Amino acid sequence: MSDFLVELNTKAWFRQAVKSLGLPLPSPQKLRRPRGPRVARPLAEQTAVVCLAGGYLGDALAHCLPAAGANPVLVGVEAAPAAWRSAGEAWGRPAQVLPLGDAPEGARADTLVLDASGLDGPASLRILYDFFHAWIGRLSRCGRIVVLGRPPAEAKGAARAAAQAALDGFTRSVAKEVGRLGATAHVVYVAEGAEDRLGPLLRFLLSDRAAFLTGQPWHLDAMAASPTSLQDVQALAGQVALVTGAARGIGEATVALLAAEGAHVLCVDRPGDEGPLSQVARAHGGTPVAVDITDPGAAQAIYEALAGRPLHVLVHNAGITRDKTLARMKPEWWDQALAVNLGAIAAIDAALLEVGAFAQSARIIALSSVAGIAGNFGQTNYAASKAGLVGYVRALAAAVAGQGITVNAVAPGFIETRLTAAMPPINREVGRRLSALGQGGEPRDVAELISFLATPGAVGLTGRTLRACGGMFIGA
């Protein structure tokens, strides 16, 4: 179902009317969303303004941004560091150097990046004001902001920990300020030893594929063993993926993206949905597998469908709601929600791990929910199951990290699906607007995050729950 305000805001006459009349209407920016598989230069011809601020991640940025197609502008340095000069020669994109201060007349930025990993106390936080005050007004529509830091928990000294922790609240607030432009903001905490894992995540967050992701921290670490290659173009070529709940919605969108990246997808859904399931599988060159994931024999059926092939990507997308206040909830409704949303996931993973079905450096991704984590009226069973997944992925990630396997959860916010289309209009409208971007997401927005987490380049993310919610004001 389309969002009429988003579509209206693409019309110049509507934007002018809202501005001139002072109408109390939100005017959400239509987001840029790409089509097709990942490309080698997702930031082609974009201007990336970078403030190094005495941080430790400048070399990682130099290796990432020019290679991704960006034209770098370095702020606050007298001359480009050696890594930037080398990248400029290699990619034909020499870094322009500007002093810290007001942006030049007419300057525009598609991306603003601050390496704040060296900030060591409250006074050092002034760089947040100095850099962004000068440049945030130059940010393009659908622009990107990323602040880089070190994990506060690993900081040496209380002052340094405070400075690094401050980056989170700052970036969440910035995300709300720039959301009306369709722009996004994130803080990425890079643990020592995980610097080489920053590039793939930056390429994703700064690209249009992350259009509906904003206002949350990302934690990169070296817990999981790294694969031999971190490429993200056709990164799943020759791999086998499996998606539950594949017949429609987020599941269908996920199948499409994984197949576009080269994977052969086993499309799983319940018996009774064989028609739409077969259509999805056929459209994307996959294999339909009709099985109820709560059936005791579900894991065996999945293992047999693999036909001896190692499983590289497992996406637990299937889920249900059985809403009712706790006092009025039937016991079978409680049991059904916990069985589908949590119990079946744990059982299938355990069985497949036991028989060695996963490939080295496999990816396991489960669907949680922002509404579930935050709690919601009449959804005690749903919230319990989805919050349970947060703890589940954290624990399982630690157990399988030695095999290079990563385990993460994705928590969608308000997504335009057949379920939200059936909501009362006022509820639907409120759900859309209660976010930094002021609009609902599309199934492919969630699928884009799932698809990235499925790639080798996402090895630095494991045990995490990541939101795909447009900066929703609940469940942060």
C-alpha cells in the first residue's frame, strides 16, 4: 500500500503549499532505493566529506571510500595522509583538503563521516559541533552521516568511555534532525582488531541500500573468524540459502535479493501455501519446500532438501501474531506464538548444527521486531518470543564464532505489508509517522539488511539485533 504523503511530497506544488501556508503536515522525503544486485561502486561520483579528528580509522576510510566511487574531501588536516594519497592515485580520486570551519560557498555533501575514535574526554566532543555545524546544512537529500568510534566498554579510563558513549546519543539525535530530508545517521563502534571489517559495512550504510536504516549503533568486532574474501559483489554466487516464510512479504523480498546476489534459495513455507510458494521459487530460480517449521520433522525435511549441499545462509523469517490481552488470551495462542517465533528457530538451528549442515562462515539471521522488543498492548506472547530472540542470537553467536558462523537478529519497524494495510487508517498513519524518516518501510528495506548480513563482508557483526525501522521512536 503506497504512502500518499510520500508521493505528494514528490510534487513541487505540494511542498510549496506546505511551506507557504505553514500547514501542520509532515512532508516525508521519498527515499532512493536501488534495483538489482550490488555494484562495485555504490557511491559513484558522490562527495564524501571526512573529518579525521585525530582518530585511528583514517586508513580504513581511505581504503574504502575512493574504491566505492566517492570523491573525498578531508576537513581539518593540513595535507592528505599517505593512505589517502595512495588511494587517490589508485582510484583517480585525489582527496581535496579543506580547513575546519564554515563550508565553502555552494558546497554540497552526499556523505559526512567523522572519525571520532580518538576522542578522549568531554572537551574533545567539541569536534562534533565544529564539524557538523559547518556541514550538516550542506547535506543532500537522502544523504548519509556516519560517526566512527571505539566501544565505550573497551575504553581505558572513565573520561574516554564517556566521550565514546556520547557518540550514540548525539547520532540518534542527528538522525531525527535530518530525517525529514530522507537522510540517515549512524554511529559505528569498531573494536580493536576489527578495522579491516569496517569497509563492507560503510559501503552498505552509505549506499541507497540502507535507505530505511537510521539512528542506531553498529558494533564491529573480531569475534567470528574472517572468511578469505570480504567482497560484496555477487558475494553469494554458488552458495545455498534457505528462507522460511518465503511465500510473501519480507520473505519473498529476501528470496529475490539473495537470488540476485547469486545464491540458490530454498524457499520454505507451510503446507497450504504451495501455490504462492512455488511462484516465488520459480521466479527466482529457487526450490520450494513445503513444511511446517513447528513440525518435529521440520529440521530433517530441511536437511533432506539440502541434498548434501552445505547451507551458507539461513533466514528465519516465518512468524505469527496471536494478539489478545493476557487476561483474555487462550493458552493455545500463547503456545503457538512462542513455538513459531522462538521454539522452532532454536530447534532447527540445533538439529542442523548437530549434523554439520552449515558451511564454514555460514550466516544465521532471525527476524525479531521493534514492537515486540519495546512491548505492545495485547502482545505479551509476541513480545516475549521476539525479545527471546535477542538473547538467543547473542548466546548462539558466541558458541559458533570459532567456525566463522555469525548469528544476528533483524528487528523491523512499521513495514508496508498486507498486515499493516489491514490496520485501521488512523493506526496505520500514526505508525508511519512515528519515526525519524516519517514513513513506513517496504519489505525490501528489511530484505536489504538481511541480504547484507548474509554476505562475507558482514563478518564483524554477530550476536547483534539490528533495527530496520526508519529510526522508530519506540524500541530504540
